Amino acid sequence: MAAMSSLRLGMLAGVAMLAAATATGAAAAAPCVQDTFEDEAYVVCTVEKGTDGLRLFWKNADGAPYRDFSGVAEAARGKGKTLAFAVNAGMYLPDFSPIGLYVEDGRELRPVNRAPSDGPATGPVPNFYKRPNGVFFLDDAGAGILPTQEFLKRRPAVRFATQSGPMLVIRNRLNPIFIVGSTDRTRRSGVGICSDGAIRFALSEGRVNFHDFARLFRDHLKCPNALFLDGGRGVGLYSPVLGRDDKSWHGGFGPIFGFVE
């Protein structure tokens, strides 16, 4: 009897350990997690190197902008997929169209915005013109981020691309236009290609300046290249694991990054 009880206890302990390991593995596999850097709260969503499923969304099957993450999630479900997370994919105009280059499934739907890098400092999207802005892209070799002028010189054949600005980190150097201790603080979102090959999206939960946000990518997330996506009311996240389905105060989002499984 004692031997049988010991056997049962051992089996129960084994089941409990397996359940704990499974739960830990599931948590570790969650693409979006809460993080902190220098007392500021962030959400960081990671796409591991070599992982397929990251893409861009703009218009639905009816040709209208999705404008929210729920529509993208529904479209993914219609194809037997799950939207694991989504974030806004750069600045956009009042009609929700991308302000710069936008490529989806190999089709260029918006051309590169060639406005001078020191162009309009006012208007609805002044950050886009801060020098230099850049392009995030996916091609057959993987993911990349390049300053716009360098992207134009190389002209890689891309499957997906979005233009935004300014660049946050360029070859492991902070964009020199950023000011230490700047009082220009707001919520911000960005994307980086990191030293381990992973793509990391970060969204601040509170207000941060450009210099501190760029340091998050370089010093904390270890991303040699990173690009600003949007700020203020344009920052949004979809993450079922974190219970988030943010809505834009602008009445909707323009282009959207989505990771489907």
C-alpha cells in the first residue's frame, strides 16, 4: 500500500511538473511581454529570426482601410490563421493611407516619399521628416532597416516595406539629432532588428523622449538598427495574451504590422 501511494504521489508530482513546464514554455513563447528600462514601462513584441508570419496590412477585401486591429484579426481567422499580435506600422494621412513607401505582397502600393529629410517640421506628421527617416522591409534574406536614401541606392526586391521616421538607431549609433533630457515626451512605438536576428517592436506605456526611446533599442534590446513608427495617439497594440485591442483616437490606424500563426 505504501509503495502504491508513493507511486501515485510520484505520478501526481510528475504531472504537476509537466503542467508547470508547459505553462512556463507557453509564457516564454508569448510574443508580447511587459518590460521596463530605466523605470519606464514598455511592451515588447518579438518575432524570432527565421520565423515566418510577419506581414503588413492596409486594406481589406473590399478595398477599404482596415483602420483597426479587430478587422485584421477577423481576416486572419477567415484564412484559418490567428493574429498573435499587431501594432501600427508607421504614420499615415487623414484618409488612413501610408505617407511614404508601402509594399504589400511584393506590390508597391505607395511610392517612396522623397521629401527632403529636413522638410516640413509642422503639420500632422512632422516626425516623418526628421533626418534621416527610414524603411523597414522584408525580403528573401530576412528583415532589414535602412535610412531612406540608402534604401533607394540599394533598391532591394522586397515583399513588404513601410517608410517612417526618424531612424532611432543607425549601425549601433543613436540618431545624432536626439537631445539628452529633451522635454518632448509622449508615448512612442518603434521597431528594431536586433543582434540575435530577432525583430522587436516596442511601445512605451508612458511618455518618453526620442533619446531615451532610442537607447531602449540600442542598450536594452540590443538592436543595431531601429526605426520610429508613431507617437502619441497613433500608438496601438493588439495582443490577446495581454488583453489589448487598442483603438486609435484618430478614428483608426493606417498601415498595420501583424504577426499571424
